[in-house]
Amino acid sequence: MSDNVLTDSLENVAEPSGMKAVVSDWSSDKQSFHVPWGKAMMWIFLLSDTFIFSCFLISYMKVRISTTVPWPNTSEVFALTIGGHHIPLVLIAIMTFVLITSSGTMALAVNYGYRRDKNKTMLLMFATAALGATFVGMQAFEWTKLIVEEGVRPWGNPMGAAQFGSAFFMITGFHGLHVSAGVIYLLVVALRVKSGYYERHKGGNYEIVEIAGLYWHFVDLVWVFIFAFFYLW
């Protein structure tokens, strides 16, 4: 009789109900079609995000092609004067280099994560987050220059087509929001790696590092398309 009572009490502890059951389910590394739930959910999220960015870029192309007002020359709009020399797209080129470099450091972090090298994984994730924050900082400088010096607004543009401002702020702003969220995400995971959380609670499984890598590589890839469509066209 006492054994039955003990068994029942253990089952009640092991099977939470309500929201606790939902949280327990989603955080227990369950497998679906031989893929961890976390990775599957990230792929679904990235697929939905692909549709959103595709809609933005297709809308941009539609507006760019259909407008009758001259479109601003992006090489001149985003040029900087350094040492008396007018250099087109120099800031955008540096931003692109920083983001592509961060993709490399993230790939190395995933590699060392699978090797269970805690220190190198942590340092590389911190480096990736720092590069991402640098990108956001340069984007903030770009926005400030465009708003304060050039007078561009989402509803108007003194250099040509009014749609230029709305397209620029919508596309780059949405991407910048993704980068900012990614920086926070990477910092949280890196701090957990540093504290040994995954050794204590996940048996040394660094699957979350790969999931974070999927997100970061997606953000980098989207920027390549934005760079090609918006800045080079």
C-alpha cells in the first residue's frame, strides 16, 4: 500500500500540469522526426521570417521600378568624406565586413560547442555578440546622418522619390531589430555556457549554440540580400 502511494506521488511530481507542463515539454529536448524541438522550431521561425523579408524586398523592387520620380543615387547618399576624399558606400562596406566576420566567429563557436570546449565557445560567442553590437552602432550612425544631415524621413525625401525613406527605414530597421535581438540571445547563451548551465542541466549538450548559430547565419544572409538590392542597385 505504501509503495503504491509512493509511486503515485512520484508520478505527480514528474508530470506537471498546466503551463508548467508546457514549459517542461518545450525545454526537455524532445525529438520530432529525429530533430530536437528547439532546432525544428527555429527552422519554422526562420522560414516565416524569410517570407517577411521577401515581401519587403519584392515591395521595394515594385516601388523602385514603378516610381516616376528619380531615385536617389545610393552611392552618393551613403558616401563618407574621409581625409578630404569622398568615398561611396564605405560605411556600408565596413558594416557588411563586420557582419560576415561575425558569421565566421559564430561558426567557430558552434564547432567548439560540439567539442564541448566551454571556454572557446563562450569567447567566440561573446566576440560574435560584440561584432553584432558594432554593426548596430554603425547602423545607428547611418540613420543619424541620413535623418539629421540629409533630412530623410519615412514620409519624405529631399533627394528624390519620397518612397526612398520609407523603404530604407522599414527594411534596415526590421533587420537591425533582428540583429539587436540576436545580440541579446547570444549573450544569454554565452553567459549560460560560462556558468556551466549546460553541463549541470543538459549533460554537456551544446545544441542551443547550434540553434543560435542558425539564427545568426540567417540574419547575416538577409543582410547580403539587402546590401545587393538596396545599396548596390
